[in-house]
Amino acid sequence: MKALCWNGVKDLKVEKVDDPKILNERDAIVKVTMSSVCGSDLHLINGFVPSMQAGDILGHEFIGEIVEVGPEVRQLAVGDRVVVVSIIGCGECEYCKDELWSLCDNSNPNGILQKKVFQYPTAGIFGYSHLFGGYAGSHAEYIRVPFADHGAFKIPDDIPDEKAVFVSDGVPTGYMAAEMADIKPGDVVAVWGAGGVGQMAIQAAYHLGAERVIAIDSVDYRLAAAATHSKAEVINYRDADVLDVLKESTGGRGPDCCIDAVGMEANSTGIEHYYDRTKQFLKLETDRPAVLRQAIAACRKGGTVSVVGVYAGFADKIPMGLFLNKGLTMRGGQMHGQRYVPLLFELIREGRIDPAFMLTHPTPLRDGPKAYELFNGRTDGCMRAVIMPQQAN
Ligand SMILES: [Zn+2]
Ligand SMILES: [Zn+2]
């Protein structure tokens, strides 16, 4: 089959690779029909996540059709149209049973590698480096799905592909960001990052009772989408002092909840940006935490900071004095998608969450490298390129 492979920093190629096979009794093989790019893929492409190897297949957000099941798969059958959660959970361990799927004890075969960095292993993720299990990704014609009964969900007939594909990753990540922000009716919520996850966090925040949601980004078309499709107020941080605007527009109080949907490659302005870029280049920090600093600074006293933007390791100059003295709560995590999928189908059906507008660039597999270039460069109005591996290649 053909697949989009990582060969080095900003070096992607469509290659011929072996077809996936059932390796364990609970595996299924899925014929991929749509696989979205994701902001967190950019960290791999730009070389900020260790343990990538030449030939690794990218992609973790996908839908498709079941074409083969292992003998212990009970809930799925050949022909089912499914969305697969990007993070892999065994369904049996203490964490999966607690619905903390991204903390699964059993789904990362390279847990020992990961323990060296995180002290404890976390769940495997499709197409997301050897640190996260070394699983083949979904920018391919076929993919092996381990623990399929837990990770693959049949898509209801009335939910079209262009909405269902984002239930794999972007929608649950945004929803969990809003849920962790502990939004109360009437709250003001600030969301840094108006990409796919940020947009879904905005829509989820309104659903959970926010009165106002303010989106912060530097790319005008993403801010325009946040205003039009997700109904947010917007701030372009290149044109305004974010802290001043947030303070002024909340009567001097600050937002109740601050969501970081950007993570380790945050851009900022002025000296802070050069400081972080230099430290990251010299490997004195792995992450550029400009958004996290700003969220902690902007948040009202006693408010909540929710972090879903991906961080890899260590970040510098986190304002702990502000965090402590303002009595903030901070929560973070990779999303526990399996917990949310049935609810998200319901919210999509009711129109409370609508991700379809994010599919700006449907792309055949052969044009995968070009799609990533557009997405990485934030050009051509690209919210999300979605790779269609079954289209003529
Ligand atoms: Zn993702
Ligand atoms: Zn588990």
C-alpha cells in the first residue's frame, strides 16, 4: 500500500510500504477514507519530538471502513464505518476503567523509553513517534487498530464523514480543554490558538455555559473563522497587547478560564520570542511556553488554566509566583477521546458543535507533502488538510 512517511525534519514522502496485518486477537484493520492533519503533527515535522525514525507513517486523526477483525473483536464487523480515537487504550487497566484513556498502562509497547522522560509510561498514539508506541499512522491506505473494540466507534448514519473525521482527535481535545477549564454559566473564557482544537474548545465552551469566548491568534483567516463559525470575539496578538485587551474587556478582572490550545511551538512578539527560540535551539528548553506564561498572567484570581496544546518536556520562566499567589488551578492532558465520542456524536447531531468548516483542503495522498506545507505555513486559508487515501493516487 501507499503511505505518507516522515524521513527527517520537513522531509515527507509518499512511499510504498507493507500492508498492515492483524498482530493480536483484538486488532482490526481499517481502510482509511479520511485522515486529517493536526497541529500536533507539526511538532514531528519540525523536529521537536524525539524518537522519530525515517520511514515512520504519519497521521492520527481518521475514519474508515473495517476490512478485517481479529478473533477477539466483539463489537465491530467487516463493513462498519468507524471513527478511531487517536490515542490507544486497552480498556482493561485501572486508567482505562477510570476513563483516563490517554494514561493507559498497556497500550505503549515502548513504555520503558517513555519512563525515562515522564517517569511513568502513557498511552500509545497512532503515528506519533516511538516514544508514543511507534504505531504506524493513518495517512495510509490501511491501518492496524489495536484494542479495536475500545478505540473504533461506529459512525451514526446521519453524521457525514466531514464531521465524523474530527471526532477522532480535534473535537474531543477541544471539548476536554473546555471541560478541564471548569466553566461556570456566565464565565468569560480566553482561548489561545484558533486552529482546529482551539475552534472546538470555543464551541464546547459556549455549550458548557460560557457567556463570552475570546480567541487569540496571529493568523487573520483563523481569527475570522473563530468569529464566523465559532462565534468568538478575537484578538490578533500582533496588533494588540493581549494582557491589556483581556483586562480591559473584563472590567479589570481577567478571564475566568484560560485555555492553551497552542503548546510547545508558541510564537510571541519581541524579545520573549527570541529568548525562547534561542533556548529551544540550544536545547536548554524543549518547549516555548509563551502562551502558558500569558494564560497564567491573564487569568483572573482563582481562575483555571487548561492546557491541551502539546508540550514535550521542559519549559523555562513559568511564572509560578503568579500561579500560586493568584490561587489558580491548572489542568492538562492528552485527551481521553473514548470517554467523549458518544456525547460528541450527540452534540454534533444537535448542531451545538460543528467541525465541518475546518475541512478546507481535501487532498489525495500523493499531495500529502504539499498539504503539510500549506498547513505548516498557515497559508491558503488552510484550517485542516484532510488526506483521502482512497482517491486516485
Ligand atoms: Zn492531533
Ligand atoms: Zn488501558
